[in-house]
Amino acid sequence: MQVAAASSAPPPPAAPTATELVTRPEAGIARGKWEAPAWAFWAMLGVILVFSGGYVLRRMGFFARAKPKDSNVPPPSRGSRR
């Protein structure tokens, strides 16, 4: 088996080069149209912590309203009704 000789065809023309410049953003998460500054994320975290802390304290009874002492209404029962 013999190898065929290289053809005498001319090499194909070079592909045209791009003339448009592309500017890419810097690396990292600082991308997007609606980017917020770093302080906004800390502020949101603070608001979430304040509201969740208030909710927990309310559920624990720290913000319970004091009942008048002259009330004759018994407290609600959480047991089963028969």
C-alpha cells in the first residue's frame, strides 16, 4: 500500500476576521442590570433578623397584652372539648 502524494491544490483562503470589539464585565458576581450595592444586602439581612426576632419574642409571650384584673372571663382552654 502506497501513500498518495500531496495534492497540488492551493490552500483554502483564510477565514475573515471579526471587526467588532466585545467588552466583557469584570470577573465576579457584579453583573446584571439591576445590581444592588453591598450595603443593600446587609440592610435586607438586618430587616429579616429584626422581624424574625420580633416574631419569635411575640410567640414566646414577651409582647403579650396584660389582661385586666377585674375580668371574669376564664382563659381559653387548649384541651379537647367533650
